[in-house]
Amino acid sequence: MLPVYTNHLNLGFNKGTLLNDPHGLLTGTGNLIRHIDVNEESDYRNPKLKELIKEALVFAVTDMDGQTKSSGKTISKIKTN
């Protein structure tokens, strides 16, 4: 995910706590989500981040094959008419 803020953006990983992050790039305190603050070009143009993204892609493909823990349930705070 890429949330964009006024002076920076985050490169977010929904299951970041489950990724192998030997360089300690990911930050955050959530149960699953981790992110990398991107303030300048050098924050995202480096081989360590490329390695982490490859790890996340492999994890995502592997994770898709597993059973989901919930089914047919949608929770939203957005009210519809």
C-alpha cells in the first residue's frame, strides 16, 4: 500500500510482521502491518528494499494458497444509502 501524506509517503506491507526483514527496514507497532517511511529518493532506490519487496511478493503468492480465516463477512464504517 502507498499512503501519501503532505511531506512523505509510506510503503506499507499488510503482513509486514511476517516478512523476513534482516536489514530492519520496516517500522511500526501494529499486529501485522509494517511500513517504510519514504522521504527522499534514497529511501526507496536501494537494493535492500528491492530484496524486501521480492520477499513480500513470494510471501503473498504463498499466502494466497492458504485457507482464509473468515468468509462472507464485510465490516465497513462507510454508510451507504
